[in-house]
Amino acid sequence: MKNEHKPVIGITARVEKDQMYTLDPVYGKAILQAGGLPLIVPIVDEEDIPLLCERLDGLIVTGGGDINPTLYGEEPHIRLGAVYPGSDQYEKELILNFLELDKPFIGMCRGMQMLNVSLGGTIYQDLEAQYEGTLYQHKQMAMRTHRTHSVTLEDDSRLIKIMEEKTFNVNSFHHQGIKDVSDKLKVAGRAADGLVEALESENHQFVMGIQWHPEEFALQGDEASKKIFERFVKECRKDKMQNQK
């Protein structure tokens, strides 16, 4: 593949105290493995967000701290963790601008929750305290490559067509989760306890949210997980080529 055809894919980093960036290298490695060129996305001035989105061919919003509940109209629960409002507002604007351009997007873990909140949905501030019904472990204590609970995908989802698997086990590292799904998204998969594990948009060429961390499995050679990144990079490359015409 010629280097000029490699799509540039922005990856948000975890932002602590709105000033320190940290990012697990597995995200970038998964994109490189799939043929893309990863770029860590910093916080920029609001007026520069549209220009940044125009320059990127794809975007992944990753994990991080808890989401500020004021973004979805709630008061903070006593078990809410650390929030960084500057980062939350920036990611919301970044997501909305990217979706307006209809460019390929994946929200992973907290990134899926941010996608839902940005489009008018809500989340549980703390699953153990707020989720009704039986809840399985969603914040595993095992290593990141351990598959701790099952996920079942919807038969009509884009994700099942990509992965070619319906039910499989995933890793899990979150104490917040999807509550009310945005009316602009549809559920693509759930855990055995009913918690939403995947979201998709039917109004965009490629927009999805994934609650688990497939990048960990992709780097281990798991074919179904590799297909997610390969398809994502393919969509980013297609969008890049169309914009160059």
C-alpha cells in the first residue's frame, strides 16, 4: 500500500486534570496493524475543532474517567468518580463535528458512552448502585486480555456482519454504562445481564460504539477483533480517496 493512501486516524487520549495526556499504545498498534496511521488528538480551541475534523480521515474516542453528569442533565451521584469537564465538552464537540462530516467513527468503552451522551442519551453514573436487575462483573480484576463476560450481537447489526460472530466473551473495565439510548442510535449488542455493549448509527456511513476493548484481542491475533479495525481503516481509506477527488 502506498503511504499516501494510508488514512490518518485520530485517537483521543485520557486527559487528567484537563492537562495531562495518557494513551495505551495498543490503540495505535491496532490501527497500524490494520493499515492506518494513528495520531493522538490533543485538546484544541473550539474554533479549531472543525478544521481538525476535516484533516482527519477517521476518529476513535477511547476510555478515561467518568463523564460529567451535567452533560445529560443529572446531579452527581455519590459514587461518581473523577470527572474532567473540559475534556468532556471537547470530546462532545469533536464527536458532533465528526458526525456532521459523516466520517468513520468508533467510540470505545467510555468513548461509546460519550457518543450516546453527545447525541442526547444518558448513562448510569454507577452500575452497581443504579442498574435494576442482576448485574454481572463489568469491571474485571483480571488482566486486560481476559474475557470476563459474554456479549450477543443483534442479527441485523453492522458489527455482526463485520465480526461474523454472534455470541462471544469480552473484557470489561467500566463502572458506568448506557442507560437511555439516544434516538439517533440503535443497540447492536448486549451483555447477558441486558447491559448495552454495542451501539450503531443507521444515519451515517460508519459510526459505532463498543463497550469492550477489541484492540487487546486484535493484537493477539483474534480474527474477529482484527476485522473491526480492518473494516474501520477500509472505510477511512475510502472516505479519504473520495475527498481527494
